[in-house]
Amino acid sequence: MRLSRRRKWSRFRNRIKQRQRALLARAGVLLALMAVLLGMLSWVSHYPRYQITEIAVRGSEALDDRALAEVVRDTLSGRYAALFARSNAFIYPRSGISDRLRKTYPRIRTLDVDTVSLHAIRIEITERTPAGLWCGTLPPEERNDLAEACYFMDNEGFIFSDAPVFSSDVYFTAYGPLAAARDPIYRDASKPTGKRFAAPEVFAHIIKVRDLLRRSGLAFQGAAVETGSDYKLFLDTGGFIKASTSIPPEETARDAAAAIEVKQRERERFFEELEYIDARFADFDRIFFKFAD
């Protein structure tokens, strides 16, 4: 009886071992096939016919095409997982190229990467154009410290690059808080690049009022955003205009221009003695002028 049980147990263990050996053999074959497949795919990824060797850059103005192409070539160098060529036309890092270029050149506004052929890609870009400067949260007359560094911003108030020291005498200069959100491409928290000056609708209001008043012969150095909806427009001749985003820009500019024209006829040294104009109210008769005593 006991002998019969031992024989049965022995046969059972042998079957288990046979199955284990079969499974190991199958796993070995499968791993070998996978290794062969990976090797073939790796070889195909490095096949010269599928390598990107030509990089064309279109749309650049201030940026150097050759420098842009060099950044792309550097991004295409190397391999994925030490096996697959990054320069392969089918698997090249399109988003990696875009992120690398935008991070290296903040002046880039839009960027598209297109495959032209199995060995060529085209980079289409548009550049941000400096429309003004952001030079800190407070204008110089309200600060006790040294002048803050200035940064270029585009016509939407997006801050994208450091500005030379002399630029504040050339460009329209903005002061005020920045929007909290930052473009994730810009990771240097020590700089304001990647943020916007004020909210987009506030900046748009400021620029609209400024441009409308320029038609009346006024010139402006810059603007400062205050609390709430109020802001100041600094005149080239000295003094400033207080305005509010709660009033449509067309009404603000129309009433302010008309009131200034009337006041200029009444006061010979209008701009020399002007301290500020308060145009925050939707009424021509409520525009207030403050002159030096």
C-alpha cells in the first residue's frame, strides 16, 4: 500500500518537473525571439534610409537658423533605451524638439515640427516681438531700492526674455503684479519669464486706451497697474492719467481727450504744471485735473 503511494507521488513529481522544464524551454525560446526582434528593430531604426539628416528652419527673424538646427540635431542624437535611434524618421522626438527649442529660445511664439520625407524635417516658427517692458511691481518713484531688472513682453503682456539696461528709455514700460500662472516650459522660478503682466483683459485695456490717446497727440512712457481695476498711464511730458478697466477703453479715451483739449485752452502751461488726470469715471464732466500749486 505504502509502495503504491510512493510510486504515485514519484510519478506526480516527475510530471511537475517535466512541465517546469517545458515552461522554462518555452520562456527561453520566447526571450530569444524577443531579443532577435528587438535586435532587428534596432537595426531598422539605424538604417540610413530612415535617418533624419536634413533640418530646414522657416519663419525665423531675429533668431539664427543654424543655431536652431543645431539644437534640433542635438535633440536627435543618441538612442531610446540604448537601442533605437532617436533620429529615425518614424520615432524621432517631435514634442522633445518643440520643448527644447522653446525652452532654449523663449522668443519663439509658435512652433510646428513637420516630417518632409524619410530623411528631412521642417521647423516652422513665429517669433515674439517686443512690445514693451515689465520692470517690477512698482514704478521708480514709489520704490526706495535700486532699479529692478527689466524683461521684454509681447503685445499680449507675455514676458519672454531679459532686456538690456538701456531698453527702458526705448520701450513702453509696465509696472504691476504678474499673473500667477506660468508657462510650464519656463521652470526658472527666480525670473518672471513665462508669466504675464496683469490679466490679459487688463493689459489689452491699457494698450487700447494708450493707442487711442496717441491719436490725440499724447505720448506715454509706460503704465502701472494698481489695486482692483485701476491703473496709471505715465505721460512723456510728466504726470499721469488714472483710468479704470471698468469703463470701456473707447469711452475713457474719448472723454479724456476732449477734457484735455478744453483744459489746454484754459491753462497756458498745461503739461508743465500737470500732476495727474483722473479719468476713472464714465462722464466727461467728472474728469478731474490736479496741477502743481
